[in-house]
Amino acid sequence: MADIFGDTVKAFQLILSGDPGIFEIVSRSLLFSGIAIILAILWGTPIAMLIAMKEFRGKTIIKTFFNTLIGLPTVVLGLILFLSFSRGGPLGFLGLLYTPGAIMIGQAILVTPILVSIGVSAIESVDPEIMSLAQTLGASESQAQIAVLKEAINGIILSDLASFNRAIGELGVVLMVGGNLEGGGNQTTVMTTSIARDVQISEFGLAIALGILLVIVLFTINVIVVILRRANYLVELAKGPYAKLKRSREAKG
Amino acid sequence: MTVTAELKAVTKAYGTKIVLDAVNLQIREGEIIALLGPNGSGKTTILKILAFIENPTGGEVLFQGKSVNFNNTEKERLQSTLVFQKTTLFGTSVYNNIAYGLKLRKVPKEIRDREVKKALELVKLSGFEKRSARKLSGGEQQRVAIARALVLKTPLLLLDEPTANLDPKNAGILEEVIDTVNRENKTTIVMATHNMFQAKKLSHRIALMDEGKKTEIGAPAEVFGKLSKNLASFAAVDNTFNGIAKVTAAGTSKVDIGKGVQIEVTAQRQGDTAVFINPQDIILSKTAVESSARNTFKGKITEIKDLDLLVKLEVNVGKPFTVQITKQSFSEMGLCLNAEVFITFKASSVQVL
């Protein structure tokens, strides 16, 4: 039986004492989910741009598909990924199962529908005249698309944030493809999987401590993003990579 | 005479709907040409084709002597820019809005800063660089949009109803800018408008548009001279009326515009006449005012519209008149919809076409 009061006190003691084991798990969670989001942004943003800015047959079906995927039970996605990554699976040759790589890819795939769906509606809500406006001021098609993307930047940031929140709080997929390994070469225990295991082995103090830290991490990141957004730093920051993307596209064109 | 752009039998259709029907139009270097016509007559479509952001369905477009391939218009788009009727600004500072096209053209920062400053001076918005563009008033936003196009110094400048929905102060500033840019930079300007007075005042030539066709083209005096009696309904603009004029014993004329409304004008006219009264020249009062003004009518306020610093009212005296008053007068007079008011204007302030 859990002694709620006693375990909560223990949890705070663990946090305040700066227990290295706990903070290693927290930083691992941040690292895995951070990389997962970057991966998802790299493929999710172009998909969102394509869906929102191009007119093609079956556009509504594709949008509905991504919206539906948001609600896909994570155990189902976990199972699909597990089977794909397992030795006999189509991606078995990569040897990713129960490695940090599998967790990152799993989280990235999990959040892609969120990133795409919110991204598409953010881009679609931009004044349709912006595209023509950029073009009449001399922009090429890709430069005009970048102009539209900049107008949608707040919605895009929101989709990135929602995706990060979803990724760092994910249990099912992470557990199925990453296992819950501590020690050895492949340490895959993250905050959520650790909490699940700690509860099973009645380590409630540790579970509560990680739970509190998970909430603090989420809250802090959200507050930072809100502050940066107000100060417009993210918009300025976003210009760097977009400008590079623009240049590489021009070079190709 | 050099031709900047030319439309040869240009047609545009959206599905089965034809919006431009075999239009031929030559735009000469250094001229201001006004496309005059009612809404839906194809003016905006011509501008979009000349801005190379809309493909014609048929016909040929020549730009600076060369036939334009609409599959790739990136080069031509750098030479022609359009200011939309609906003011659209990027959600950033005034500076970034105006500098956008210069950045695309890789203009160095020092030159960019200088050009933005000059463009802002021209539209009388000096010092607005750091302001958030979308937080400006409607008139100021439209002036930023014009400055953003002017700074590019493209050989062809296209303006779609540049002063629509602007109060007289902002409209006046823009008209001055259009005139200056044409005179000093020799910029060729194509301007769509449904305001014939603006077309007459600013342009060297007027092309009349109706239902996707160009019906007339020529110098303003020539076009207005040829025009049929329903000019006013053709180019609908506030306070423009068609009527039948009769010379009075006093040497002035009275124009009967129908519904019992007769407007006295100083010019001697007989027969079909179109008249225009500038909304600013009309005095609004709650009781009849004794004055030397020859035209006084009683009516009701049927519409109230908020402009930047002014309030635009529609007063129905049998025919609807547009009157503009300051916000302060509006609140001091305690006006509201359906309120009974008098409008008064001088015979000499009536413009006769």
C-alpha cells in the first residue's frame, strides 16, 4: 500500500537533493522527445505546407486521414512499430528495437498527425491574398510559400508545442519499442516508463517525484514558449532556417 | 511612342463564366491609364494578368515587346507590381512590409533603409518604420501598401481601386502620390476605379470596361464626351445623379434627378446631364439653415458608416446623398439612424459632366 503523505515527502526529498538518477531520466526524456520533435518538424512541416497550399484531388480525404490518426490508440501504433522494428519485421535490419532510436522515431511518428493537422489549419487560416501579394512583390513560388508560412508561424509553433507535450508524456509507444532498459549500452528509461515501473515495484516516492518533474518540465517549456512568442523571438529565430530552406530551394530551382 | 504592355484578344474564363472577353489594350510608357467600370466588369482581372499572377485563358500578352510565357513569369513579376483593393499587409513592422520586395531583389541594407525612408516620406508616414503594420488605421495601411509597391520602382505599377473606402484626407494623399510618381519617375500606371472623377482627374487615358469587354478608350474629355446619358449609373459613385437639366430665368440651371429632387447648378445646361456633389461640400443640419446656398433638402439618415476620422452618412431626400462629417460633429449633433436632417450645398459646388 502506498503511504501518500510519506511517499510525497520522499518525492520532494529526492527532487531537492538533486538525485542524479532522477535528473538523468529527466534529461534523457527531454533529449529523446526534443530529437523526436525535430524529426517530426522536418517531415511534418513540408507535408502540412503541401496539403494546405496545393490544390489536388483527395485533399479532404488526406486531411481527414491525419485528423483521424490523432486519435489512434497508442498501443496500436506501438504494436505496428514493434512489429516493424522486430527482427523479422520490414525494418528489423536496422536493429532499432529497444534502442533510443526506436523511441525517437516512435514519438516522431506519433506526433506527426498533430503537427500536420494543426499546421494545415494554421496555414489555411492565413489570408489567401498573402501568396499573391508576395508574388506581385517579386517572390518566386517557394518564396511566396515561405511568406505564407511566416504568417502562420504562431499556429506552427503551437503545433510544435502540442506535439512536444504529447511526445514527452507518451507511455504506450515508448514502452513497446523502447522497452524500459536501465544500465548497459542502451538506456531507454524515460520519465513516463520509469513512473509505470516504479508503481509496479511500489517505489511510489520515485514515481511521484518523476510525476512532479514531468508536470514542471511541461509547464516550464510552455511558459518559455509563451514568453518568447510575446517577445517575437521565435518569429525571428524561425527566419534563420526558413531563409536557408529558401536558398537551397532557389539553388535547386 | 513605346508600349510597356499590350493585351491582344485576351480572354479569361473561370469554368463557363467569361470575365474577360477578347480584350485588346495597349499600355503606353509613362502614361496613367484608368480602367473605369462597375464592379464585375473585369478591371481587377486585367490588373492581375498584367501583374502576371493570373493566367489568361486565351490571347497574348506582350510585356516590354516580348510575348509573356505564363508558365514562368518570375522575371516579369519583378517588373510589374499590383496594389490590391483590399489592403493586405504582412503581420510584421511597416519597415519589413516595405522592404520585402527589396530584400527579394537582394538590395543592400543601407540602400534598403534609405529607400524605405523615402517611400514613407512620399506617402506622408515618416517615422512609421517600427510600427506594427496591422495596427495602423485603414488609410495608413493602404498608404503602406502603396509605399511597398512604389519602393520597387517597377516600370509598371498597377493600382486596384486605390482610394476605395478611404476618407478624403487619405484619398487626397494617395492621389497626390500617384500623380507625383508618374510625373517624376515616369512610372507607367494602370489604375482600376469606378470613380469617374478620379479617372478624369488623374489619368491620361481612360478605358471603359463593361461585362468583361473594353467598350471605349481615349483621353478623358473624349471618352466622357462620347458617353451616353447613363454615365452615372455606369460608373456608380456617391452623389452622382443623372437628370434632365433646364436653364432657369436667373441664368443657372435646374437638374431634375427624379423623385421630386431638383438640383440647382451654376452651369447652363439643357437636356440629359450628370451631376456630382462632393460629400465634403454638403452641410448637414438638424433644422433648415438660412444661407445663400441654393440647394436645401430634408431627409432621413438611412446609413451610418465609420471612416477613420470621419463619419459617412447616407441621407435619403428622395434620392440617397452621401455626407461626410467629423466624428465630433456626429456625436455633438446626437445623430442616429432615421433621424430627420437637412442637407445644404451651393449651386457652385455641383460638378456637371
